[in-house]
Amino acid sequence: MKKRHLTADDLWKIQRPAGLSLSPDGTQAVCSVTKYDMERNTGTSSLWLLSLFGGRPRQLTSCGGKDAKDAKPTWSPDGSNIAFVAKRGDDKEPQLYLIAADGGEAQRLGEVPTGVSGVKWSPDGKRLFFISWVWPGLATATAQAQRLKEKQESKVKAHVVEHTVFRYWDHWLSDGRVPQLHVIDVRSGKYRNLFQGTLYSLPVFDTDEHDYDVSPDGRRVAFNFNPEQDPRGDQPLQLVELDISRRRFRTLLKGDRLNWHHPRYAPDGKRMAVLVNDYKRSMDDGNRLAIVDCASGKASIKSGWDRTVNHPLKWDAGGESVWFTADDASRVGVYRWDIGTAGNGARHPEQVVTGGTVSEFDTAGGQVGFIRSDMSSPPRVYATADGKESALEAFNADFMAQFALGKVREFTINGWNREAVQMWVVYPPNFDERKKWPLLHSIHGGPHSNWGDNFHFRWNNQVFAAQGYVVVCVNYHGSLGWGNTFLQSNNESFGTKEHADVEAATDFMLKQGCIDADRLAASGGSYGGKMVAWMNGRNGRKAGRGGKDRYRAYICHAGCFDWRAMYGGDAGYWFDHSLGARYWDDPVKFAAQNPITEVRHAKTPTLILHGALDYRVPDQQGLAYYSTLKSMGVPTRLVFFPDENHWILKPQNARLWYAEYFAWLRRHLSSRRPAKS
């Protein structure tokens, strides 16, 4: 059978496993699997059991209803039950459910009007801990439910705030609720707020189950805490421990300089593994691993390994090593760091599972389960023991077998100042090096992230390449995975080094002899969109009046256009650190890093895509860039999504997104004649 090329619609037919959890004995895994329906424009998730020692996957739950999702499963300590979060039936907010590991009907545990997230079992299996966003001044569930009902039914939808960060990604932080830790009794379904009547709460940004941990004896909880009344993302977190029965809080580590976060108790309960970074040195300082003595509060920071350590942290059963994932040269693997019991551990961690990109992992019973993808393979669940790796499911094997995918190559080139820069190149499935091909840059955002070896559903390089483009992904200066110096190397000079790296990649590809110099395009999202706007102006200035940009088309998704107006986003404080200037204090330095400064030189046709619910890069950025280019007479097209945020998450919107993306490229790269306005 002749294989076909991957399309944008095909991405939504791929099943997506997530939320992996191993049984305590390491013989089984559970995960949620999400399936999408393009016509219904929604997705549903169910739980599946996977055997680590053979046997077919077995579906554990099946919930009907539009957009129903069973998610975040976690095994009870004795392996008999699985807790998960779902919104079923008449649930108005996500609730906590239990199901027997050998099957049966799921039962809701209690009813929490403000919803449930971040679930963890107590070690004895009699209680479950969870996070709920509550009004801290209301003492009862009835009062919480009444306040929520009043808020939802009120005809006044105004937001009134005085704090600095008033919205985050796609939601407002204006109703006075904070994430607090609760505990629920498994037998009775009764629950209580452990932080009730205190000033304590979990961090309000990206709150999840990794922000706290329960001690092995179930008597204590360690958690991240920001003591500031006006919380921002650049303020160091404290590490606090709560004695549950005595209701005594103790600050183990203050966040005066170092940012302590994501604690994990050792099996003996006497130590904790935590992540730490130095915000005084840089907002972008990479996470390091630290071991904390619970009695004294003294921390020993593991140094000498210049890679960023990711959460979650997990201990081995003997308490002698800590497991985690880390980015290394745009790949994410699982690592084990021998800590020792008397400060005699290893200087560097050992890699246990190699990338692609491991998005999740769990350990139990001497086994390691993980979910991994790469540029040519969607996420799949695996397990490894004694160095032997095996796939636990084949949800997408038959479906993916019908596609001819493009070859992926990795190069190291001389970028800015002839410093080494890594890049990926994805070739069309029918690539013939004797022919000339159009080149398409796919520029990553962040800027302190990377283009990893992963199967990206929103910016899928195989789908791009299947349309006949040689796709280039440059991990420019400032990218994650090459150590702290490289990670912070573009701060206070945004645009300059990254631009040089991208242009060096274009020059490198042109020298290979397979690229048509008259059919070059560049696209990017978020900071990558900022780079597109930057290149349009800078390259236009270099070309001069009447000259032509070397690129024939740009595509800017959720792109930053004006750093000044980005103070209307959710992280204005970030620019103080990364740009090294505020526009009212040092307008010259600020403007030198601002894409809007060079916009008068822009001349290349640009497609702009943006979502109205994007609070990271507010929609005004895309609208202003569109109106500016139109006023200048530059061929420009706007695709605006009133129901999307920083990402395009709905299937039919994604279909339109890809259709507009490819139509713009065909329009401006199909011939060597420049497009007319």
C-alpha cells in the first residue's frame, strides 16, 4: 500500500496518552487516553490499564458526554483503587472519583463546590489530599458554594484588582480565590481545608500536585509558599512544613535569595529533595537539585552539572537516589542522581531513559514507566527495567503506519559570533536532494525554551514538511538544554543573537545546494512571532529602499510586537529582568530590543494569527501589528480566534489555522515573483 503524507486533520485522529501512574508493585500502569472528534469539535478522555509484563491494554473507564475527561489517575498505596479527577454528569466543577483497580463503576468521593485538582494519597490509603481554589475567608463548603453561585449568576462581570499580576495565560486572578490544600476521608467523603484561617496558600501560577508533598508517615505536608501580599512570578518561594494534627506551620527555607520549590520527601521522612534556582542571579537561572534536612532546615545543593532539573522528583525505595527529567541538547530523558546517605553521592546523574522527549514518568517496584515522543513519533507509553525497554501499548501504531514521514537530521552550525548552535531539519517525505526546495523556518518561543525532539501537535514539523517544505528549527542563543550561560546569553540584547543564528542557518542550508533562494519563509509563535516581526524590520532595513527581503513570507502567531504594550500581559515584571531596562527608565536600551522600533522598514507579506483569550501576549499585539503593516501597504492577513488563548486548542480552529498557514505560504512561495499587495 502506498503511504500518504500526514495532514493537520490526521493530528486530531492520534490518541494521546497522559497522566501516567504505576501501581505500587510496578506490575501495571494507568493513564488517561484522549480522543478527539473533529465534527463535534471536542475531545474525551478515559482511563486505561497497561501491563508491564505482557497482556493487552484494558479500558478502565468510559464516560460519555461532550468533552468529558477522566484525568490525573493515581494508585492507592495498597494498589486496590485508583483516584482520578473528572467532570461527570451534573458536576459543575471537576470532582474526585475512585474506581477499583480491577474494574467496576467509578464513584464520586464527596462533593467540592469549588472543584478538585492536584490529588495525592496519604501513605495509609485512608485519605486523599487535593487542591481547591477557595475564598479564604469562608469557613464552610456551603458558604463557598453560595459565593460561587452568586459570582456565576451576577450580571456584573467587571474585574476589580490592585495586585500586579491580574490575569494569567487565559484566566483572570481577580475574584479573591487562592489555591489551598484540603484532605478528604476516603470512607466518609468528608473533607477539610488544611489552610483554613491562615494566610497560607500554594503558588497561584501553574498550581498542581507537585507544589506539595505528604510525608511517609502521613503526619506532615511540605509545600511551596509565596509570602508576598502582591505575588509575582519573580519572587522566591519559601518551603514550609505543616504538622497536620497540631496545625503548626514551620518555615524550613526562606526565599530571600534562592527560590525553593517542588518538594519531595525521602522514604525515611528525614530529608526532602527540592528544586532551587537563584533569582538574584537571573530570572532564567536553571533549576538545581537540593537535599534538605527536615530537622535542621539545612540544604545541600547539588552543583557541577549544568543542566536544568525538571519536576517531578521521585526517590528510589532505599532513599539513596532521586529521579527526574532534564533537557540536554533539545532532548529530554530520565535521570537518576545517586545522593547517598552521608553526602557521599555522585557528582553527576546517570541517564536512565534517553530522549526524544520524555513528557512524564513514574517509578515503582523497580520499574520505570514513561511517555515519550520524538519528531517522527507521537507520544507512547513505555517501561524499562534492567536497561531493557518495551512499549506498553500500540494505540497509534496501525494509524501511523500508513504515513510516509520526512527524514529528520540534526546539525551544529556556527551562529552568532561563530558560536555553536544546534538545529533540526525536517525534510519532505519525497525529498530529492537534486531538486530545489522551499525553506521554512519554524522559530520556537520562550525565548528560554527550545525546539525539542518531540511530536508537537500545534506546530507539527512533519505536517509542515509534508506540504513540500524543508523545515528548519534553530535552537538559538537563549535556548534551554545547553547550560546556564547559553540559556541567559541573549538577555539584555533580545533579538540580535537569535537573528544572527537564524540567518546563519539559512546560509548553511543554501550552501547544501537543495534550497531555492527565491522561496524562503519564516514562521514563529510567541517569542518566535516576535522574531518574525524583528526579522521583517531588520531585514527590510538591510535591503534598503527598493530592495527585497531574502524571505518571501512571514507567519506570526501570538507574536510580541511592542514590548511596551506587553506590560498589559501577565508578566510585565519579566522585562525588567530580561531586557535589563524599563521603557520609562532607559528608553534607548529598551527600544534597541523592541520589534516595533524597526517596523518602518518592514516590507515582506505577513500572516498574523492571534487569540482573544491570550493574556500572555495580549491580542492587542497581533491587532496592532496587523494595522501597522496594513497602514504601511505591506500585504498582510489577520486570522483572529475569539475563543482561543495563547494556543489553538479546538480541533476545527486548528484545522483553519493550518489551512491559513499553508495557503499563505503557497500564495507567496509558489512562484519566484514577489506577491502584489
